[in-house]
Amino acid sequence: MLICGMGGTILTLWIMSLVMGLLGKLFPEKPAKKEA
Amino acid sequence: MADAIINGLGGLTVGFQMLAVDWRNTVMILVGFVLLYLGIKKDCEPLLLVPIGFGCILANIPLSDVMSQEGFIRAIYDAGITTELFPLLIFVGIGAMTDFGPVLAQPSTFLLGAAGQFGIFLTLLLALALGFPQLDAVAIGIIGACDGPTAIYVTSKYAPHLLGAVSVAAYSYMSLVPIIQPPIMRLLTTKKERETVMKPVAKPVSKTTKMMFPLVITILGGIIAPKGLPLLGTIMLGNLMRESGVVSRLTKASENEIANVVTLFLGLCIGATMVGSAFIKAQTLIILALGLVAICLDTVCGVLMGKVMRVATGGKVNPLIGAAGISAFPMAARVVQREGQKWNKKSYLLMHAMGANAGGQVGSVIAAAVMLSVLAGMGIIR
């Protein structure tokens, strides 16, 4: 239980951190366009 | 005629007689007053402690039928707690209120949010070692999520007879985070570590990323740990509504009206489960003690993970931020900021701690989901 629970939690959140890092790179914040 | 009057008056004194017969009801009425005092005078989680305290008094008045089969609180309980609806509706509100931007700016802080949940599993083992049945141990361990709705969801599903003790422990310790955490943070870190100044988080997060976050987390988390999908799905639905910006009426309703009504009903129901005969037991004291242990272990594991990250980054991380990996949002982050400032006036840890804290919010839900899915995999729950 300890191994599966703690390991599963950290693995899941690690995968999520990788995916979110990737999303951050795929959709970076664009600087606001200056109005003409 | 005289007999009828005596019998009639007797009916008015039965309650007093019952009060004398079972002292536990009197004690619980006093407990109700203490909860009301803490909520009203000490401002400790008043939104919950006031209805919990009043519900406790209502249920412990002798001959009270508020929790009988036709009782009005029983009707609310059956509609919202037995069906697990209330904690889920609260989660929609939490999702609508929470800005996950800080954790998206530094996704590595998700790991602090994971470590901040290890107390759940360690306490579960401790409860099993103390002889609690498996499902009771699961409910006790979940206090370590430091997250009221998660604790209520899991307990009402698997150990409803412990709902009062687990909920009171979860909410009480959450409000005691500023007292519980600092000594542990100091004990586990060196002066040099506590004085570390971290670079400000400058990375902006795009709206697209913020909108993709709830969708990706729901799908990924749901596939990995489907047992926790209701928890994950509702918090992420609330967050998607917030970040999309197109359903502001629903977002506002979720974080205000719906959350307020449900909080009132939830508090009343929890208080009404605290009936003297069921609550005053050595077991309740053990549960309260284990809850405290769970939150201490969360803090220990979070700070230790902070130390690991410090080593991995060559000393750039202040391990104090690990203490914010629990779900008490944003209280734990504020505690970290205050503690960091105490040791170094130039240290501003708030945004880093907010990242860990937001990670802890997701972490607590994921940890509960993982735990339930692992238990289902082991055949302990269905």
C-alpha cells in the first residue's frame, strides 16, 4: 500500500508536471499586441 | 383530571430526565458550544464550525429527532452526504476559486504537492497497526490530505460512522496549520537553508495553458486513478469555468451561492453525526491524535522533498516551501512566507509557496484517487 500509494501519487504528479511543462512550451504567453 | 395534568407535565420533563441518564449528550452539547466559540470568537473556520457546532447541539438534545428517519437533518444527510454530492459541489466551488497559475509557472512544484500527501499513507499504515479495520484506516489516513471535502467524500463513502470525528479533525487541524507547521519546519532545516533567497517566479502562463490544465489533469488523472474521478472532475470543472471566462455567472454561483448553501448543509450534517453515544469513545481521541500525526508527517515529507529539490538544483530551493505542499490553501503558503521572512528579510517565498500549495490542492485529490484505485486494485474496496 505504502509503495503503490506514495509511488503512484508522486509518479502521477510527476507525469502531470511534465505534461504541464510541455503545454507551457507549446502555448507560451504571447506579449500583448500594440494597438495601431 | 389530575393524572392527565401530571402526565402532561411529565412529558415536558422527560428531556431533563434523559439528560441526567446519559451524560454524554451533555458533554457533546458543551463540545458544540466550544465549536461555536472557536468559530465566532476565535474566527477558526467559522463558516464550518458554526453550523457544525449548532448541528452538534441539535443532535444531542435528548429525544431530538433531527437525525431520525423523518428528521430534517437526516433528509439533508441522505440527499447530500450519503450520495457524496455535497463534497463534490464544494469542489466545483474550490476549483472556481483557485488560481493554479503559480504551479503552472513552476510545474516542478507538483512534486512538493505529492510529498505533502505522504502523511495519508503513513497514517493509514499506523491506523492499521493500531488495529483499526481497513476501511476505517483509509478514512483516518485521509485526514492527512488536509482537505475537508476530500476527507468527507472518502469517509462518507467507506466509513460513514467516523464522519464526525474525521471531519472535525480535518477542519480543526487545517485551521491549526500556522501553529503545527513552523516548529517542524525549523527542526528539519538548517539556518542556512531557511535563509536561502529564491529567484522570483517571472514566467507568465498563457490563457491557453491555464484552460488546457483542467482538461489534461482530468483526463490523465481519470485514466490513472478512475476511483477519484468525481473529485478530480468537479474541481477541474470549476477551474475550467473560471479560466475560460465565458461562464462568469456559473463561476460566481459555484464559488458563492452553491458553495455557501452546501457548506451550511454540510456543517449541519457533520455536527449532527456527533451524537454523544457514538462520538465519546477512546477511538475518537485516537482518531484526533492520528489526524495530528498525519498533518505533521505531511509537513515532514514536504520539507524533506524541498531538501531533495535543493540538492538537485544546487542550492537554489529554500526547503521551507515544501511545507506548503499540503492542501490548506493559501494558509500553508502564508506560513512559509512568514517563516522565511523571519530568517531573512530579503526572502520572498510567497509565490514559490503558492505554487507548492496549489500543487498540494491537486496533490490531495490525486493522492486520494490513487489510494482508492490502489485499494480497489487490491480488492479491499469495490
